[in-house]
Amino acid sequence: MKVAKFGGSSVADSSMLEQVASIIESDQDRKFIVVSAPGKRYGEDVKVTDLFIQLAEQYDSGQNYEETLFKISQRFLSITEELDLSKDIVGRIENESRRLLRETTNSSHLMDALKAMGEDSLARILSAYLNKRGTKATYVNPKDAGVIVNSEPLGAQILEKSYEKIYQLRNREGVVVIPGFFGYTESGVLTTFPRGGSDISGSIIAAGVKADLYENFTDVNSVYCVNPKIVDKPKEIHTLTYKEMRELSYAGFSVFHDEALIPAFKKNIPVCIKNTKDPNCKGTMIVANKKDNGQPVVGIASDEGFSSIYVSKYLMNREIGFGQRLLSILVEENISFEHAPSGIDDMSVIIRTEDLKSDKEEVLINRIKNELQVDTVDIIHGLAMIMLVGEGMSNRLTVASKATKAFAEADVNIEMINQGSSEVSMMFGIHEHNIKAAVKSLYREFFH
């Protein structure tokens, strides 16, 4: 029994939905289907979820939102007309959107509810289309499916009690189509997962029904060992462990949301990444354990948009609780940290630059100076993180030396190195403008 999740590029228009229906019908084991909202049809196109976000923002700021709502309706109308489905589905989208705008007083709840409309509407369309083709299918709302989450807006997490109810989906006949990206709190409030969270939904359903395989259909034949936008025709990865994939997705791989595999990992369910346009291609299998093939690095991930809070204080190492107090300031300012390498008298905290909104930077500097009595505090912007990923990497003597050699050959200065106790990854911080040169050099060193 399989759970298949289809991403935004896989359901972008009517022709892609025809392909999705064929994939579902080609394998009777594909019983549970999780879908995203329609993605981009071409380069300059706008994702449906982004249109719903724009609609919520326009309403919240008192702007006229009729044109945006019209674009959303037209997007779904083109799909239903080309698939020869009832226009009632599109009418429901417009009516429900207006009802939410009229009745939802909490702005974060409104944003969640509107963002979820894309997935919810597409699931209804796919279910109707499968039935039209003669395949018995049922749309099931996440609330009815048993997807119960905590009450954190825009960042929901599944509650353990959900899985027992989700398991009951196995009793339903035919194909079950479930919208991804959102669940409901115990009090019945719709709440979304983080952006890209339809992957999380698919993983949750796979874990809940105890599937034999979770298939994640996207627009690539497999996971590549490096970003193909940086390196031309990079090598494919055909087998990864859960830990390796999570490290890669966290550090910039766009195939998976970095939280997506946790439910499947906990239930030991294998995951296969496949291409909707080439469903017979082998794809990439993600498993709990794999054989050692002698290759210490399976992938090189990279991401931009980081900043470093550098703090220096003489005899910092003797000051009990200094690191805790520093991180507590970040917590109180609602800023999460990514890494925290430290020395005897200094410490750096790596954060996402986007978290330094409005006047947060000045507030942070003043609080650290006044509350911790430090000698120096500085915030450095424009950093990129490059991560080498591979199981058991810490046991390989040559990885660090080969990596630093590659940086040197690319004439790139390393601002930070962080491995710590990790056996799966080694991270390097550099300036953003050097990221392509560094990644290309690392690829040559480890994969040629």
C-alpha cells in the first residue's frame, strides 16, 4: 500500500492532472493521494498559494482585492473547464474566500485558512476528475482524516494522538484524496504547516496508515548531489538515508521541506522521490540504513541569507551561563539560531537574516551590550552556508582536508567551520558572493 504526494508543479494545470490521474490508475497500491496547490505553469507564472497570500494581505491592509480573487477563480476555472468538470467547485472557491474574509477576525487564522484553499480546492478537483474517469475516489478533509495539530499559526506540528485516527483511513474504499499543507487544532481551528508543508502532510499520512512506501512526485528524476543551477548535469543520488536527506533539505535542497521526513522516519517507512513526467524512472530511495559504498560525501548543499552575531568577552569561558543568557535574549526577541560555534573568549551565533526584521538588529546589539557586558558585539551580514553531507563522515580522515583544499583552490576564505558531534554533515560559512565558485570546486574535489 502506497501514499503518493504530488507537488505544485505536478498539479499546475489540466494536462498535468491528467498525467497524475494516469499515474494513480497505473498502480492499485496507490490508495492515498496527497496534493499541493497548483504551482507555476511557466517561469513568470504565480503560484496559487502566493495569490491567496496576496489576497489576505490586500484585505488586511484595506486594499481592493477583487482582481486577485478573479485571478484565483480564473486559474481554477481553466482547469475545471479543460477537464470538463462542474463549475460548482470554482463557485465554492470564490464564495468560501469571501466568507473567510467576512467572518475571520484573527489575521493569522485568516492567512492560514486562505493559504489552505489552494490545496483543498485542488483535492476536490482531482477527486471529481478521478470519478469522472471511472476510478472511485473520495475527497477527505484533513479534519476528517484525523490530522490534529498544535495551535501554532503558520508552523503547526502533528500531535501523536492523530496517528490512531489516521489509521482508520485504511477502511475506506477506493482512492482517498487529501489536501496537504494543513490540519486542525483540537478546538477545530485550521492551521497550516510551514511553507512547503504538503510534503509533511504526505509523510504524516504515510506514517498514520502504516504505508509500505511513501512516493513523493515532483519535477525531477532524482535528487542530485549538488544544485544543478550551479553545476551542469551533476550526478544523481539513487539512495539516501533519512539523516542525509534531512541535512540536505535543511541546507538548501528544494526537493523536500526539511521537516517532511520526520513522521516517515519515526515509522521506518521508505520514501521514493519520483518525476511526474517520467514516473517509470528509478528515482531516489530514502531509507533508514544503506550499505557503505566508500563515498564519504553524498551531497553538497548550499544556502544564502545568513547573518552572524559575533560576541567577544575576556574570560567568557569562566562565566557560567553566558551562552544560555545570550541565547535567552534571542528567544525573547523571537529569533531562532542555526549554529553557535564558540572559542575561549568569543562566540558566534548564526541566524537567518530574514529574522532580523524592523529594528531587531539595534535592539539585539543594545541588549547584548547592556545585559552581558561584552567587550565586542557585531552583526555580520551576507553569509552563505555550504554543507557536506554523508553518513559516517566523521570517521573519514580526508574529508576536512579535501574540503579546505577545494576552498583554497577556489580562492574562497572560510569564515566558519562547524561539525561538532555530527556524523552526517560538515558545515562551512563563507561570503555569499563566493558560493558558486566554492560549490563548483567542492564538486570537482569529491565527485570527479
